[in-house]
Amino acid sequence: MKRAVLTGVVAAALIAAVGGAFIADHVRWVSSIRLATPAAAESAAAPIYYQDPDGKSLYSLNPKKTEDGRAYRPVPPSADVSFDDPASEAAGAEAADAEGDDRKIKYYRNPMGLPDTSPTPKRDSMGMDYIPVYEDEDTDDGSIKLTPGKIQRTSVQSERAIPRVIRTMVRVPGTIQLDERRVSVISMRAESWVQKVANVTIGSAVKKGQPLMEIYSAAISSAAAEYISTINSPVTASPERYGRGSRQRLMNLDVPDSAIVAMERTRVVPIAIEWTAPRDGIVLERNAIEGMRAQPGEVLFRVADTSVVWAVVDVAERDLGAVRAGQPVTVRARSFPGRTFSGKISVIYPQVNRETRTARARIELANPDLALLPDMYVDAEIDTGNPAPVLAIPESAVLDTGARQSVLVDKGEGRFEPREVKLGRRGNGYVEVREGVHDGEAVVVSANFLIDAESNLKAALKSFSDAGGQP
């Protein structure tokens, strides 16, 4: 009996020992499971980069230490990467939670814009959360809806389309030229000799009737003698009437009127004829030399009136449609900074230069102080605007792809509608809208490229979902 009891005690002791060891092993196994928390898994995983231990915006792909010897903190793949302000993230999360009760999430899209969607919340390989797409955001009218927080973060601004006066300035270069109608050439129409030349040189200002030179010509003397003989004849009843042919001969020889009047007054044939300036102006050319023989047609003097000059400018072919005669022009000479000359386009030359693809336009300019000189470089601004107001929007509102132009119309409540437009003239930061936008409609003038990218992304994701990518 004692032996049996002893055997039982020993068996119980063995069972207790074995059980205790099993329990201890079990506790250690459970402890090991409890230690395998996400944090431990994260610490065991290979870091994707290293960050400054003080949380500064300093990163490294390899292990690194600060200047004081502290090691950079490893960042595991499952770390939540975010470039937004924590306060704004919290506000956005609260807004999303507040709206979650009313709006139904249709699916989740890839945060990097890849054609990847998920019916449940998910993270990508970088640890970024997939973005929820709500049913009221997935519309078929091509518009896009943004939350108030996103509108505020992207600084979306809108401006209404209203009638405006668009002033378009076409800037062109040019040169100063003489008015062809104000240039006089003095030459002989018969063989002549220059007996005397007045004290006049190139650049001298002369007045109409001022003596320039004295000329002797046998042809002129013969015509003058015939005219004087006719008007002095005592048998002629009317000398003025019968001497008309002889006087016309003197005029055909280009004898100045003052010389003919002097002959009629003195009734004497002069030996030399005094030649005078035909107009007020500047002497541009002086070829007369005392004692020289002047052949018919040889230019002895050239006088130009420079009180009115031309600015001949080169207008690019693309701007010809907006330029027309009568438009006001402001001309600035490079020799006189800060000074302007006003005029109007008088003529547009009917030819385009095949090398420069420009056409010439002529502008008449008053030059009372003779500051503008021939061949002087000038810059002209042609006002091609129309005084009548037209419907206009800021140029920054236009999304131009080259083949088409569009704008984003602000429909209110965070919804924006892309709309194709037909544009007209541009100027002062605005562009005329001929089709696509009505008076009073608001268009996005800032951050429109971001909204357009968001719209294109949603359109691509929707087409991907319709094709079968979205369950």
C-alpha cells in the first residue's frame, strides 16, 4: 500500500514537473507572439531611407550620422509618408469623417495617378493611402468637384467674364524717311554755266525764294530776249496777250517766277538769271560749283522740307490683319529716350517682303523742331484696339493645347466644368471670348492647370473602371 502511494506521489510529481515545463514553454511562446507586434515587424524590416534624429527635413539613402555623432533614424516601408501639414491632415480627416455619413465611397484610386483602383481602403508600396472617390464626384457631364479643403490648399481663384475694352499694342521697328512730296531738286533744262554760288552748304536751312546761285544760259537768254521784244513792241495792242508764248518758253526752261517778274518790270534782258530755293527746307545735296558747266538734268541742289517726315515701319505678317490705315501710333526715337511722337498710319504698302515676312506701313509725323532725321531708327506702337467693349476673360484662364483652347467654368459648390472656347483679340492681360462663355459666368484664373490635371485623371480612371478595371 505504501509502495502504491509512493508510486502515485512520484507520478504526480513527474506530471507536475512536465506540466510546469509545458506551461512555462507555452508562456514563453505566447510572449514571443506578443512581442511580434507591428512595431517589432517594422523595426525588423529593412528601412527605405534614414531621417535626421531631430525630425529635420534631412534624409539619406544610407546610414548616416549627424555632426555631433548621433545616428540618423531608420524609416521602415510601412511608415506613413505625408507632405501635408499635420493640422490640415487632421482637419481633412475630420471633414472626411463628417461627410462620410452622407456620401458613399464608390472606390479608392491610386494616390500617384496610376490606373489602379480598389473597392476597399488600401496602401501602395510607398505606404500612401488610396484616395476615396465618392459617388457624387464621379459624374458623366465632364465636370469635376473638389472639396473646400482642396480648393483652399490649391488657391483656386475665379473671375467673371464681363465686357471690356481690349487695347492691343503692336510693337514694330522702323526708320525715319523724307516725305517724297516735300523734296525739290534744282537742275538745268538747258546747257548752262554757274557764275556764282550763294553761301549755302549741305545742312543749311533755306527759305522759299532765297538766292542759291546765278546761271548763264544761251537758251534762257534767247527766250528772255524774245519775250522782252514782244512786250516792248509799240505795234502790239496787248503785249501780255501776244507775249504769252514767249513767257511760256521761259517757264518751260524752269526759270524762277521771280526772275520773270523782274524782266517784266525792268523790260531788260538779264545776263545771268538768279536761281532761288523753291521751298522752305534743308539743303541735302549741293553739287553746284562756281564756274562749272551744268548739263541738262544734272542735279545742282536738293532741298527737302523736314517739318513733316515719315516713319516707315515693318509689320510682321501675323499682325497685318489687325493693322489698318488711320490707327493712332506712338513713335519713340532711340536717340531721344522718354520722348514720344504721335501720328497715324497713312498707307500700308501692298507687298510682303519674302525674306523677312513683313509689310511696310507709313506713318506721318510732325517734326517742328527738326529732331527726327532721315534714316534714324525708331520704335512704333500701333494701337489696334477697338473702342467698343467685348466679352473678355483673363489670359491666365485659358488652357491652350495648341489645337484647342478651353477654360474651367466655376459652377459653384466646388464644381468646375471644362468648356471649349473661341478666342479673339488679346491685350492688357485679357482675351476676347467669342464663343463658349456667357456674360457673368465665372472662370478659373489660378490653379486651373491643377484642376485640369485632376479632371483628366478622373476621366482616365473612370474609363479604366468602365473597361473592367473597377469591380
